[in-house]
Amino acid sequence: MGLIGEVVLLPFAPVRGSFWVIQQVLREAERIYYDPATVRAELARLEEQLEAGEITEEEFDRCEDELLDRLEIALRSGETTGDGTTS
């Protein structure tokens, strides 16, 4: 984009900057959400809740299925190393 284009779009710089920040936050949130280490920790907490009687077997099964789906997506994407970091 040339100098004229930059000058014309200058008033929109704050909006473009805000959009970039939002994209970065969403990207990081998705990385954490699908991180295998995070999902495994949530599975462990879920099992502890079941053993402590805090949730029913049906709730456990439903939540476990959701977490296993997330883990499958994470492992298929191959974007994380499984220890909380990206590759």
C-alpha cells in the first residue's frame, strides 16, 4: 500500500490495532483451550470431583466426552507439544 493509502487509512489505525489485539487474545485463548496438558489436567480434576461425589456419573460422562473431543482435536492439529508450549 502506498503512502496515499496509508494517509487515507490513518484515522482507522486505532481500530486496526484493536482488531489485531483481539486476534492475538483469541489465538492465545484457543491455544490454551486445546493444549493437551490443560485438557489432561481438567480430566484429572473431573475424576477427583466424581470420586468426591461432587458430580454424578452422567455429568462426568458428558464432561469427559467434551474433554476427550478437545484432546483429540489438539492432538490432530499437532500445534502444541503437550507440555503447555507451542512447537
